[in-house]
Amino acid sequence: MARQVKKIICIVCPRGCEITVEIEDGEIKSIKGYTCPLGKKYAEKEVVNPERILMSVVKCINGDLPVVSVKTSKPIPLSMMKKASKALSDVSVEAPVKIGDKIIDNLLDLGVEVVATRPCNEERRAE
Ligand code: SF4
């Protein structure tokens, strides 16, 4: 019988409750330490299928900066982070780019958009 205890800090709100999840043979046996149902839900997800927002950059063509910073519109599975980062390394956009511009519609079929978090203006050329 494989027993495991995981300590998780809930990041849903600033209170930061410390939650303890007891897992036995891959199944959640108990969850303790949460103050509200959101924390319980967060802890379950964190143990079964943790997710994070991916922040990265993509190339900006003819921009005043070589890259523009981007993020996913929703969290994606941690297990997909590496693949998603690699996919973004092949992406380039043409300046100008505004904050909130959609860079990718559906990243790796995960149902999330990738949006710009910084502007990238057109490069000024000497006349
Ligand atoms: S368990 Fe509830 S109160 Fe505690 S940090 Fe999470 S969301 Fe906030």
C-alpha cells in the first residue's frame, strides 16, 4: 500500500491556507486545512492534474523590440508546458501588436488562446 502526504499552499486567494492531501494507492483519501470549498477544489486539481498559466515570448517582426511577451488565456496542464513553450518558439507576429491581441487561437488544441501582454510597436526607420 503506497501512502503519500502532499502539502499544498492554496493560491486561490491571499489567505494562503496550507492544505494537506493524503493519497493512498493513487487515490485521495483525505484533504485537510482548507478554509472554503474553493481550496478543496484547488487541492484536488493540484494533486490530480496541476495547471499553470504559461508566460512566454514570441518573435516580433519589424518591431521596436525583437520579441513580444505573451501568456495563455487560461491555465494549461503542467505536463503540457514544455510542448507549449516549444510551440511558441516557432511563432512570430508582425508589428504592431497591442496588449490583449490574440496571437494563437487554440494552442495545441488545449482550448486556450495565447494573448500579448506587452505592446510591440513598428520599428521606426531612418529616412
Ligand atoms: S482555502 Fe479558501 S480561504 Fe484558504 S486560501 Fe484557498 S481560497 Fe482562500
